[in-house]
Amino acid sequence: MFRFASPLFLLLLIILALIVFFKMRKTRRRHINVSSLKGLDSISSQGTVLISKLLPVLKILGLICLILALARPQWGDKKINVATEGVNIILALDLSESMRALDLKIDDRIVTRLDAVKSVVREFIMKREGDRIGMVVFGSNAYTQLPLTRDYNTISFILDKLEIGAAGPRTAIGDAIGISLKRLEDIQSKSNIIILLTDGESNSGELSWQDAAKIAASRKVKIYTIAVGTRGKAPFLVNGLFGQRYVYQDVNVDLDALKSIAEQTFGSFFQAKDTQALARIYDNINSLEKTRVDVTKWVEYREWYPSVLMAGLAFILVYLVLNNTRFLRVP
């Protein structure tokens, strides 16, 4: 954002323009009577003659820069201060081996379940305003990938780096909820939610999903559960003796457990069998969990007048030196 802090000084440019205009008119009236101009057109102009004609331009440019410096040109950066507690959101994402299933599409391109989840979750993150978002990933174990933060670009960057199997091949839903609850204790908020996404059934971990759901309910933490992918046979790309090939393996998601977790914590259960349904689910959650955000905007300006002033003084100095040395005019 550009502005002049003292714009009234710009009126001096009009005065300068009038002075230059009347001076040029007066200069045109001056003439010398000669008997003939024949032969003058054959005289070549030297470089010094051309430079001497540019000297008044240097003076005018210098004066323009000095006037602009008086008007104090400034360039500002817009700042936004979010004055709100917002919602604390933990994204609990399944990284178990079953997330390699190739039964979802993005733009007619078959992708793994995790790749489809990444694309949708990234859009969800960027739609939030003023909320703190953290990330917990789980497989055989559960751990914090990112604590609560409002740095959405960092969250998106970390999301892109997630890899299937990083937390083990199995599924520890109870531990994922337990770690998420601990992260929500870090920063107090009036509203705390967990978005738990999985494509399997709880078969690992130290904390059962039943106990984890009871703890979440007692702490008034709302859990949205999402079952992703299809049940039954799903295609996987595996390495064999003759290269990669597709094989169909059984996959199963415990819908009853996810429904129970959502009901006990006053959240909602969703099932996404394709990418479009998954996107609608996150849009639905985004509309449900809205927070009023008090936003204060201001602009922090940086002064440009020192640079403009130095340029103006440089033009004037060059003009004075040349006008009083090499191009000195004798009356």
C-alpha cells in the first residue's frame, strides 16, 4: 500500500510546472539576427552540446525529487491481528498400511487413501480463520506430529510430508484419541474438537477406544469420526518377483466403533467412500465449527523519502558541478 504522508507538498509540482512553462516561452522569444543560415545545417553536433541541453532537465528532476521527498512517500505492509480464542482442532490421521488402498480418485486419477485425504484436509485447513490446529498421526502407535498452532502454511507443509507406515502398520484408535486429548490440554479454549479419520478397526495401542471416548466426553471434547474408503476387497500395489502388480486385499473399518465415539462426545459420524464425499464432509464440519473472529487491521509504513531526497540532491549536485565547470556559461 503506497501513500504520501504529506500530500499537500505535491502542489509545489504545479508551481514548478508553471515556472518551467513560462521560462520555456521566454526562451523561445530570444533570437539573434543573422544575414544567412546557409551552411549551418552541415555542422555536426558534439556530445558536449547535447549534454549541455540536458542540464536543465537535471535541475528539474532534482527539484521534483526534493518536492516528492517533502511529501514523504511511504510503502506500507498490511497487518492483521486476530483477537479471539478460536477453536482448538486436532486432526488425528490414520497412517496404517491399509491407507495404501487404491480405491479413491483425484481428477480421474487413482490415488492412495492417504493422498486423497491430504488434498481434502489441506483445503479444510486453509478455510479456517483464527483457530488453532494440531496434528496427531497414528498406526500401531500414536504421536504428535504438530502441536496446536495458527501457522496454517506450516500445517499444510507437514501434511504433505506424511508417509504411510510411519507410525506402524496397525491401527491404535484409542491411543490417537488419548494423545489428541493431551494436546488439547496445552492451550485452553472454550471449544475443543478432534477430527478422527481412519479406514480400519482398532487393533493396537494401550488405550481402548471405549475408554478414550469416555475421557473425551468427560472433558467435553467433541469428536468427529470419519470412515474413509470402501469395505471388503480393495486394490493394493505390491512388489513381486516380476515387478509391481495389483492385488486385492480385505479391508475393514469398524463403523460401529466410530459411530459410538461420535455419539458419546456429541460429535458426528461420517462415511466417505470417494473423494467428493470426503470433501463434503470437511465442508460440513467447517460450517458446523465456526468461530466469531475479531480482526484488527492496520498498516505499518516504511519511509521512502530518504532515498528520494538523496536522488534529488544527487541531480542538483551534478547540475551545479557541470554548470559551473565544463558547461559554464559566460554572459
